Amino acid sequence: MNVPTSRHPALVLAICCASIVVAVMDISIVTVALPSIRRDLGASVSGLQWTVDAYTLVLAGFLVLAGSTADRFGRKRVFLTGLTVFGLGSLLCSVAPGIGWLVAARALQAVGGTMLNPVALAIVTTVYPAPAERARAIGVFGSMSGLALALGPILGGALVDGLGWRAVFWVNVPIVVVAIAATLKWVPESRAARARRFDPLGQVLVVLVLGCVVAAIIEARALGWTSPVILGLLAVAALAVAALLRHEPRRADPLLELRLFRSVAFSGAIVTALFALCGFGVFLFVTTQYLQDVRGLTALTAGLCLLPVGVLVLVLSPRTGRLVGTRGPRLPLVVAGIALALGGVTSAWLGPATPLPLVLTVYLLFGVFLGTVNPPITNTAISGMPGSMAGVAGSLASAGRQTGTTLGVALAGTVGAGPGGWWLVAALGAGVLALALVSTGERAAATGRRAADLFAEVEGGPVNLPRPTG
């Protein structure tokens, strides 16, 4: 593999963190603007869901392609392209005249976002070759996802109240311009030693699976689960899954590298990302509307109510990254699962008259959850894998997060803001806890080493992999 050299790895890490902040924050920053968008553009509940899910769905569907494309053509080049497209999409979102235009612009914005998250992670991985430093850097990078999700509603509330909902989009433009200039100056180019060939059929099948499932969940609220349209979408998704399982193992360079899933640790990280961000997606979509529509708070006040989440993420995420580097991912994931489960159970009892201090206390649980879940997911997904697979492994972890968020928003709109959604969050928290216990032991680590050896043999012989802790 072409390993880049950089005399300023901390600057490279900062640039990559800035890119992940704007890309991920646009998932949550828009949620606090949804009531204003509904009033201004006359949007329905499904229209609001698509405003969020058009973004996360494209991210989930094309992250793997972006990661492998960066490994092939150069990570810096693809990263710069992503920043440019993301900035253009943000500008178009800010001038959208109707909900349909806004959804389309969100999809374009997400096309750029797909080239930021996994590619930035691969860049960070290559500029920090030492395992201990890499673990710390990945911990910092991984914490940015949670921090961006948590701080998005706060910044969004201030922008919506001060300048209107369109400001949550155009604020990205100057940040993107600065990031492009910094990338040109400081980020080194890198790529995988062996280029992976494109898998167009696999890409189409992945988009079919995700698109049909999400569309079925969102539109089931209006059409009913027994509607021929909903049943047809689910049938297409099932057929696409079967086709993927048949097609991908036959390719030398599949879009979905199924051999990675022979690692219990890697598989556990992907499913944990799916469960965790699905739970947080439900929380974010329901909570911002509960605070504004049920309690009558302004957008800024509603955003500030989520400040406890952001503060805990800011405090806990760096410490979690260091803990993962020294003791492994198990303890943080156990804490995250328990916190999410308790947050779901206690949120089920919140009502219009619940004292606000009690509401904020419940939100502390979600802050603990988000501050401890992201760094171990990111580190576990790519640790022990050969460098040539960094883009693919990182993009699959990111795809798990975005798929989870997408499904969470879709489910939140379908089940509504009642206790049912919160019991779903509690169940997802229990799932994170169970996965933490199953996927972080020595047996799981051994399967990871065997899976990595499969790729190392293709690249020219087995490698000596560090023995993960935890």
C-alpha cells in the first residue's frame, strides 16, 4: 500500500474531524428545523421523514462505493470531490422552494457526504501507522460523530430562531471552503496498493434493499402494512438480499466484502452501529418535536435542552477513545447499551407536564450512551485489518451507522411519539449490551485475526496482527 507521510498528522486529523462534523451534523441539525420547515413549506409527516432520510439513505447506500473508490483513485482526490459536492448540495438546500426540491437537494448533499466519512477515516488510519497512536486518533475521530449528532440540534435551534431554517444549510458553505483549502495544503494523497474493481450490480442491489425497506416503513403509516405497494417494496428488498448473497461471493472484488463478516468483532461492530444509531435516530426525531410541538418551546430552547447530551459526549468521547486503546471496547459498549436501554424506559413516561429538570436528567442517559458508543465501534471495525481494506471496512462501519439512523427516523414517524417508540429504544439498548458481551472477547478477536489473514495472504503473505484487548 502507498503509505503517505505527513509532518502534521494532527492537522490532518483536525481537517478530517471537521469534515465528519459537518457531514454528520447535517443529520441532526435539520431535526430541530423540521417544525419550521413544515410550517413554511406545508410538509406532511412523511415529507419531514424524507427530509432526514433522503440524506441518511444516500449516505448508507453509497458509503461502501465511496470507500472503495477512494482506495482506487486516491483518498485525497475523492475527499476534495466530496467537500465540493457537499457544499453545492448545502447551498441548494438553503434556497429550496418546496419540500420536493429540499428532499432532492438533501440527496445531492448526501452524495458529497458519502465521500467524507469513510474516506476521512481511511486518511486518519494511514497518517497514524503506530497502533497506539492510531487507536487514540480513531477515538478522537469516532467521537466527532457523536459530538456532531448531539450538538446539531443546539446549533440548529440558534440558527432557526435567529436566521430561519435555511441557515442550517448555508452555514456549511464557508466551512467547506476552508476545509478544501486546508486539504489542498496539508492532507497527503494515499491509495490502496491493489485497486478494487467496481461492482455495479452489487451497488444497485444495496440501494434497492435500503431504499425499499425505508420507503416501506415511511409510507406504511399512510398506506398500511398490508397495502400492495408496501408488500411489493418488502418483496423487492427480500429478493435483492438473496441476489446479493448469491452475487457478491462470486466476485473477486465485491462491493460488500462478505469475508470481513467472518470476524465476529467486525460483524458485532456493524450490528452494534445499526442498533445504536437506530435508537438515537428515534430519540432525535421524536424529542425535537416533543419539545417544540408538545411543550411549546422555541427551536433554540429545544436545542439547548439537548445540551446535556452534547456536554457528556464532549467529556466522555476522548476518554472512551483512550480507554478503548488501553483496555479494549467491551466496557464502553456495556455502558452504552445500559444507558440507551434506561433512556428508552424512562422516556416512555415523559409527558407534557413532566418537570423540565426531570426531562433533562433523562437526556443525560442518552449523552452517556452517545459518548461511549462511537469510538469502540470505529476502532473495532478497522483494527487488525490490512491497510488496503481500511476504506472498505471503515465505510461499512459508517454505512451501519447511517442505516441505523435512517431506520430510526423511519420507525419514529411510523410508531409516533408514544411509549411504543421508547420501548423500541430500550430493546435496541439491550441489543447493544448483548453484542458487547458476545463480540469483544478473545474468541471474537481470534476470528478477526483469521479474517485479516485471508486478505493478508492475497496481498503477499500473512501479517503479524496485534492482539486486541478486551
